[in-house]
Amino acid sequence: MLKTRCSLLFYNYKTTVFIVVTLLICNSGNSLFGQTASVDTSHIKILRIDPENANGTTVSKLFEKVNFIPLETSKDSFFSDIDRLETTSKYFVILDISTGSILIFNKTGKFYKKVSGSKIRTDAGLNASYRVGKMELTDDKESPLIQVSVGDYSLFYNLECQLVRKESSKLPPRSRMHRFSEGTLFQTNYPTKDSTCYGLVSFKANKILNSYFPYQKNQYKNSEFIADIDARLNNSYIDNELFFTRRFDYQIYKATPQSLTVEYRVVFPAMYHLPVDFEQTALTIKEMPQEYFRNDQKLAGVSDVLKIDSKLFFRLAEYGKSSYHDAFIYDLKAENLISISHIEPDSLSSFLPVTDLNERNGFSNSNFDFFDGNYLYTHFSAYAFFKMKELNDNKNITYNPELIRFFDKESRKSNPIIVELKPIKN
């Protein structure tokens, strides 16, 4: 899917058929379950895009800085992969699910501290069958704590890896729950005491404010493809605003403490759209009609939304499939669609790629790892990084001292490399 590369940005909407699929836009709420809420559709921005004709560009046209940061490899610091990355002003905080460990490195890649998976289980009072599943930093910018989820517990460690407290609660991912600075909390896929669930609910002071996108608890039990409505919250990095997306919905919503608004409606050529009755059909039969999936260009929705200045980063989900041509940047000012898989290395990146998307490695599963408001972060395995360097061996390329040291002293089995990218802002 999406393998063709050319310079055409938009289909001519006068001659090309576009279909807009809008699911459950306005009806959302129950007067017995908080205030009845409707979605504001009065200020929708239409984005007409064709993924097949996304453009390419070079690293230096998107980013003003690129830093490759090898993470120190030693007996104490060795780990498998970066399953979760967050940053503070001084440190990278990493979850490695395979070992269940939390590792902390400084911003130059030097190893600092570690909480092993066995210590986390011991602190939780659990045996070796339990695995660490989630990790996030708390919102305290001055002294954030590392919140780790294992079993039915949340453990809180400081940046010295000392246990601060233990709570009997699971950690929901930030894509499912987010609290605004003024106190309003949003949660996706919220169950009620009766048979109704809601795709999105807002609370304040333990009181439900608004509820959106109702569905029945057992609505999807007969479908082998759908577990629930896959709804996600993404930080917009604007105070008290979030992006919200839903499966089988080509709209990007903006959530604020007061409202839910359709910010963007993405319109594709007809060949990318699921049938209008797709979701309803999925509710009534166990095995979805195969014709829905014969065309691997069918898209199941928009996700992983991030807006940096006038650039909208997002992914397009192929239902039941994975693709390495699904990550895009839409320049809202220039009305230009860029495929992340078509970002060409140049001198700013020492002619090394800035993602491993085309290698179908980490980025194809995790997207960008983190955005701290200034820098985007992703990572490579050492194996992938050496492989990329070998593609340059017949070229006269001078690497910086840190990369020279890495290629001379490290191996394909070393710790991963973090890529730090500073986007150009208008």
C-alpha cells in the first residue's frame, strides 16, 4: 500500500470522487449520564489528501537540528529495546518490557540509574509471572515521578530510582486518559453501571460533565476483528487542549474542558474508504466479509496526531494490516502532504536516515516516541544503525566524533540509539 511516490499533492475534487465517512458525529450522551453533549461541527477544516501521491523531502527542510545519541552499553545498562521513552530536562527515562526494567540515561546517553524488573515485582509484592506493562512520568515538571504499572498496582519511583509510594490502581495509558491543568479529566471507552459505554467522557471533581459516542458493552462481542471502539487522546501541547481520534472515523477532534469540536475532516479518494455500513456490519457477523479487506488500501482511521506549528503529524491505519508507508506530515500552510518514509537523509543527518520506517523496525510500530515541546524523539536498534551506516561506506562522509566513536567501539548488539529532532518552525 502507498508505495507510489510523485509530486501530485491533491486530487482535483471536481473530477475525482471523494467520500466522507462520518460516524456518530453529533449524537453523544445520555441525560441520565452527565450532561447531554453534542460535537461542534461548525468550524471544520477539510483536508483533501491522497496518500498514494504524498511527496518526499529532505531532512534539512523539516528539521533544524538532528542529534544521534548512543545509549551507553555496560553490564548494568544493557537492555533490549525502547518500548516507552519520556524525557525530563536532564534525563531520558526508558521502559524495556522484555526485562521489565526502567532505565535512566542523561541527555548525552550516559547511564545513570536503573530499576530492575525483579525489584519492581518485589516492591509490588508479586511473583516472577507478573510483567511490567506501562510506564509514564507524572505531570510534576519540577520533580516528576516514574509511575510503573504491574499487576493491579502502580508504583511511583523518583529519578534516583527510589520507591516513593505504592497504590492499588492500574495505570491507564495517556492515549486513554488525560487531565488538564485546570482539573478536567478526559477518559476514553468509559463503562457505566448499566449496559452503555461511552467513547469519550469528561469529568471534574469526580462529576461527569459530558459524555460522547455511546455504544453497548457487548456491542462487539460477535466480531473477531473488533474488541472495542479504539479511541485515542493525543497531547496538542496547547494548554487545556487535546486531539481525539476514533477507529472507523476520518475526523480529528479537539477536546477542551468545555467542548468537543471536529477540527479536521480528512477526505480521501474513494478507494481508501470502508463501506458506509462497515461498522454496523461488523456488529452483526462474526467473520467480516472478505471483500472489505481484499483491497489493502482501505483505511480504518486517523491516529497519533501531533501538531507542531503549521505541520500536522499523523498516521493512517490499515484495518487488519500494518504498513511502513502510513506515517505522514501535512503542511497546513503550504497544503503539502509528506510521507515520512520519503524523508531523504542529507548533510544535516550525516546522510543517515532519521527513522527506521523503511526498515520496518521500531518506528513502524511505535511512531515517534516522544515530543517534549521542542524536540521529537525516535530511536534505532544498534543493528539497524550499523546497517544504515554500511549503505554509506562507499561515500565520502565525515561523521561527528561521537558517531565515529560509536561505529569504532560499539557493535550491532549494543544499546539503541536515540534520535533527537528539532522541527523547523515558521
